[in-house]
Amino acid sequence: MTAALQLTGLSKTFPVGRKLFGGASGRVKAVHPITLTVEQGETLGIVGESGCGKSTLARMLVGLLTPTEGRIEIEGAALDTADPAEFGKRIQYVFQDPISSLNPRKTVRQIMEAPLKLLHGMDRAERGRRIAEIFDSVNLREEFLDRYPHEFSGGQAQRIGIARALAAQARILILDEPVSALDVSVQAQVLNLLADLKREFDLTYLFISHDLAVVEAVSDRIAVLYFGSVVEIGPAEQIFSAPRHPYTRLLADSAPVVGRPLTEPEAKGTELPDPLNPPPGCAFAARCPRATEVCRDNVPPLEPDAGAGAAACFHPLAE
Amino acid sequence: MMAFLRLLARNRLALVGGVMLSLVVLLALVTPLLPLAPPNVTATGDRFLPPFSEGALLGTDHLGRDLLSRLLWGTRLSLAVGFAAAIVAATLGAAIGIIAGFYGGRTDNVIMRGVDMLMAFPYILLALAIVAALGPGLFNALIAVAAVNVPFFARNIRGITVGIAHKEFVDAARLSGMSNARIILTEILPNVIPVIVIAMSTTIGWMILETAGLSFLGLGSQPPVADLGSMLGEARSALITNPHTSVVPGVMILIIVMSINLLGDGIRDALDPRLKSGALSRPMAATRVDRQGAVPAATGAGLLEVRGLETQFHVKDRVYRAVGGVDLAVKPGECLGIIGESGSGKSVTALSVMGLVASPPGIVTGGAAYYDGDDLIGAPYARLRAMRGRNVAYIFQDPQATLHPLYRVGDQLIEAMQVHQPVSNSAARAKALALLRDVRIPNAEQRLSDYPHEMSGGMRQRVGIAMALANDPEVIIADEPTTALDVTVQAQVLSLLDDLRRSRGLAIVFITHDFGVVAQLCDRVAVMYAGRIVEEGTTREILEMPRHPYTARLMACVPELGQGKRKLASIPGLPPVVDRLPPGCAFADRCPKAQPVCREGDIPLDGEGMRRVRCLFPETGLREVAE
């Protein structure tokens, strides 16, 4: 079986600071080369804190950003065009802020029709039928179609965003913090809907979030991003209970859990390294209690461990 | 559209301008139908007839032509040229602006530098140069006026477009297969049009003036055809002897430009989203208080005690009961958590205490907030101001928004102290340094001279906490202080707050939507739903055995770390809108245990001591929820 999504050495470097005449004065590596496989029907969770490159990665995957290096293969076929429409048929995106991802001056019907018309060239009757089908599967009433986005609550707007992604008939969805703007009680509704849709349409998800508990609840595997690199990847049920990378453990220890006393998990500064002047070795070394000389000078490779996971650490934590 | 017209009509001056302009435009339109003397036929025998002469209502000019006729025909021409120039300038300018803003990068640079060069010339010089090149004539004057105004539109629209082009819905449109041209036409343009209209409505009068100016100089309309500018120009030599020849076109120009400007300002106010949201209607310094009924007395239950607080928002004819009777108390050294979803009234409750709810539209309509026995609701502004930050300090969710971006954080800390205490600069500086160290900011000395944007989110929130501590307040109200922070930073900020309340005996009111945070920090918890407390008790009691069905179900919705992949519980439906609260329990529509009696009358917050629940059929154990 071919993988749904295969990334090989995908990286992104942004030029920063402009000199008077052309040319950038510096470069920031937002995403270090990432090699990753997402299997058909899998949900891969991606967690990381702000500035770790998870949104840059997601935008590259749907063609909104051109990768600096590396390649993206979807269901075995390479996608090297920088044309979002070409990506759009195979991979779609659900945005974090449901309201701002809908054009305030278009009706929901106009928003829903665009992918059907432009990506699949459906005629009017066919579009109407398809929209009705999709709305049914995301539990939205058809009477919503002639309203404008501002008339909806966050949860409803997010369903419209999901419906739009489904309309493109892509089999892979990038979910970029799809519930972090929603209230807890609504968040669960949307997450459960996503799980149902996945089963119904045989979808593959890339679920990006900063909320460890949410990611754990929906994912099969989880990749932890730090400073633009995958530092650990592993099965969802193990990665936070038995972390191998010290950063994963720090994340797991920091998440507020009912019944665990309040402790400061880390005494040192939590600043990320300066992206303009990245450290030569492991980016986490300055915060890491286990760091040694070798960590400060060399970048640890992502090496598979005994189980199903892999960690980029010279001194991984024991089980 | 109707709402826009209503908004516009409410502005009296704009209405006057609109009526005046409509009259002028109407007159100009019907001019060919009116029984007027021919405007261009000279009759030198009748030169300089004064106004109200027979056969010439407004008199005649130096060639004996009827001024009324010339005025109306001239107005017609001036309006037509002015509007045409405005439309040409707006269309070209908007097209340039949208393209520059949408494509960005080099395209933007090249286009905008060109526009800058155009702007670098004084407009009249530029217009003169254009007319000189093309030759005099009204059409060329139109081109000149339009060209001179293109940069104004281009710059305005470009700015707006840059903002819109980075919105998520544009990315979504790309992924829906839209080409750039289609995105510009269907996604960007509809969002830019209000700005184009605003810019046009405020500049059209100016363009009519510029056209008149060129005609006045003899570069616009050519004799014998009249427009307002050329009429003025021809009357110039008789300004002293026969002033009416100048006054007639002059008054018309005044009327047109005045009415367009008044109407334009009105349109701008009605269309501009920033003005619509009330950003310019300055809120009062303290929330309005209009208490009905008796004020509940203090019971001495805590240092800060809120009794029966009711806060409403009056928007148009709707009344939103954001807070509908809340009782809270917090003792020194204690941390009270208020938990609820968005719209539950938790933030409004906290802001009402110190009169920080924006008025209009907010009004405190009942209850009291006692600080050490004194009621703060309705206290004079001077007293509130002396207490804000001094006795009761706030920490807000977004430290980026609460710190002033143009001042160094050290100066902001020092200012916060000097507002309340007569401390010298050096003493305040030393205290600021100590505060930054207290909130564990590394290199505090250097950080004092940082600007907020030079700090990370976690660091900024620490500065926010340091500022709250600056005057050694007794109560801190923290409104979702860690929601915008990463988990590792959140853990640090929480443990910092916990240390501070233990070491300084602070009373903390901690507002959040996160049960994990509540569990770790708070001693007691109040759960809010639709503006009221539905359950309160110690943190342990609530978390181990929630009694209100809402609390129980909300807790079940929260995924907890360490349980693997699973289906999550959810609450069907949405919270009620607080301007149409149902009678009885607000949660009844979403509650599986609701009975008809739940919807009938007010349900009291009942219980023993501090453990109370607002429910007729409270849960008896967690099992029940799980099943």
C-alpha cells in the first residue's frame, strides 16, 4: 500500500531583513528538512509550541508556500507544482479561525460552490446535490446556505470550513488547530464529527495542535516539533506516557492535569534559540537537563527506537 | 443596505448635505428642460444687469449672458467633470492599489515607487503640466484631475488590500481552485469597495474644486461654454464693480463642495467598520451604574465580596443580561476560580468590580461589590481610580494588547507605581527591577529597557504580572492569563502566581475555561453559565463530584492527557443568547435530565455553606454521567 503522504527532506527557509538593494541580510530556517510518512487512513498529530514551524509545514503541504527543498508525494505521485488548485483536489486545509477563513461578503452557498465548480467542473444541479450531501454529513441544515458567515457561531462556522474542505473531495485533510478557537463543549462536537467523517469518507488527517490532550485523543501517531525539526515521533498512546525526548517529557509535564500538584517543570529560561543565530548542535540543548558536550556541537539525527517511534536525541530517556 | 441608510440618516449634517446635493444634482439634470435663456448668446447691450432684473433672475455677465442659465449649465458641466474624474481616479487608483497589494514583493515595489513619484509633485503643477502637454480643454482638465488623484486612491486601497490578501479566506479560495484574477474580483474587491466609496465620497468635492481651479486659469472649459471655474475666471475683472458675477458661481461652488463633504463624512462614518464598532464613541471612565431595588449588604465573607451583581449591555433595543446576579467572595491568600465558556459572563463579572466594563453599552443594574466593606459599584471615579491597580489589580489574557507598544517596559512599570505613590524615579526603578526579578525574568536589568515587542509572549505576561504587583495590591483578578501562552510557559506562570499568593497573601480571582488549570491553582471554584453561577464549592468537591449537570458534562468534554485515542463526550446544542434567556434553568434545553418544572421558575443557588448548586435534580455521583 502506498502512503497517503510522503515528505522527503522538506524544508523552508525565509529570507529576512532586506538590504537597500535586493538581497536578504539573513535567513531563517523555519522548517529543517523533515522526512515523514503518513499512512492511508491514519491521523498523524503534530504538536509543538508557537514558533516551532508547524504552520509553515502545513502551508507547504497544501501548496500555499513553496518548499525551499525536498518533495511532497501524495498517494505515490509527486506534487512539485506550486499551484494550490492542483494540491486542492488531493489535499485540503481546515483553518484555525473559522470565522476569518470565510469571506464575510459571500454567502455560504457561494463559498461551498467554488471548489465544486473550479476543481471539479460540476454543473449547477450536480453542485446543489453534492452540497446537500456534504451538509448532511457535517450536520448542517441546508437553510444555512443563503446566510453570511457572521451569522454563525464558531462551531457552526468551523463545520462550514470542514464542509468546504470535503467539497474538494481531497482524501487528505490538514487540520490546523481546528478546535482551538472553540469552546470546550463545542470542541468535542467538532472533534467527534471529524472522527465520523474520517470513517465515512476514508480520510487521512494531519492534525496540528498545541493542546496535547486533544492531539492525543484524536491521533494514531504523534510527531513533536521543536524549533523546526521533528524531535520525536511515536504512537499516540505512548509518546506522552513514555517520552524518549526530554522536550516531549517537558511538554507532557507542563500540561495541566487534574490531580497533579502544581510544579514548575523547568527552572531555566524557556526562550527558543535565536532563529537568526541557531545553535550548532541540538536546539533544545540549552534547556535540556541531560545535555552534554556532544549535544551542543552536533545535531542529533531522528533515529528509530526499539518500538514504533523515533527520537532525535543523543541521550534519550529510558522507558 | 437599509441599515446603512438608517445610520446615515441619523447623522443630521450628512442628511442636510445629502438633501442639498440631491437638489443641485436634480437641477443640473433637468437644466435642458427648463425654460432658460440660451447660456452662450451674448447681448452686449444688457451687460452687468443686477440680479432680480426682468428676464434675468440672477443678472447678466460682462457679455450680457443670462447668469442663471450659465450657472445651471455650468453646474451641470462641473458636476459631470468632477464625478467623472472621481470615478476614473477611483477605478484606476483602486486597480493599481489592489494589484500592488495583492501581488506584493517586486510588483508592489515598482508600482508604489511610481505612485510616490507622482505624489512628489505639487498637484497643481502636475495638473498644469498634463494640461500643457495635452492642450487646454475640459476633457484634458478631467484627465489631469483624475491623474493627480490616482495616487491617493492607490495608496489607500493598497494598504487595505495587503491586510485582506493575508486573510485565511484568501488562502481557502486558492485551495478551492481560484485563479489570482478570480480571487481579486470575487474575494478582495467586495471587501475593498466600502473603502473605495469612503475615499471617493471624501475627495469628490476636492476634485470639483480642482477642475474649477483649472478652468479658472483658462485651462479647462473654453469660451463660450461655461463651467463654474470659467465663470469665476471671467468675472474676476469685474470683482469690485459687479460682484454678483463672482458671487453667483462662488456660492454654487460653496454649496456643492459643502454638501458633498458633509455627505461624505456621513458615508464614511456609516460605512467604516472601525467607527461602526464604536471605537470612536469614547467609553466613560467608569461603568454606568443604574441600580434598581435595594443594594445587598456586605456579609464580611471576604476581602472582596460581590453580592447579587447584575450587569447588562444595552445595544439598540436589545438587552443582554451578561451577568444576572452573581455572588462571590475571596479571602486574603485564597484563590477563587471562575470557570465558564465564552459568553458565560465570567469576564464581565470581573470587570464590573472596578467599573471597567465599557459604557456604553454596559450598565451595572444591580448588586454590590464590597472591598473591605466599602461598596465599589457607583463609587466616585476618583475613588475607583485610586483603587484600580492599587488595591485591586488585573492581569489580562493578551499581554501584547495591555502593554503600550511605544514605551519601554521599565518605564511602564515605573509609571504604574508613580500614579499611586509619590516615589522618586530611582526608587521606582529599583522597585521595578525587583518586581521583574520576582516574576523571574532573566537579565532583569537589561529587560527593563526592552520594548514589549522585543519580548516573548511568556515574558510579556510576566511583565503584566509584575505590573499588577507594582503597587502591592491585596486582590488580583486574572482573566485567562495563560490562555495565550504555550504549555511550558503556562506551567511557569501558574506556579509563579501560586508562589506569589502564598508569599504575599494575595487574594486571587482566576478566570479560566480550563479545568486542569483550576485544579492546580484554585482553592474554590465557581462555575458560570449564561451569566449566573450554577455551582460552587471547593476545587476538590467540584472536580470529584460535580453536582450540576452542566459542570459534569463540561468536565466530561475536556480531553485529559494520558487516556489515548477515544471518542469524546460532547454537550449537544449551544449556550443560550443572553438577550433571550429562557425562564427557569438556562441549561434545560441541553440537559438530559430536564423536567418541565426546570423551565418554570427561577432556580435558587442552594446548598450548605460554600457548596451550592443551582439545580433541581443535581447529580449524585460521577457514575451517572458516564452512563
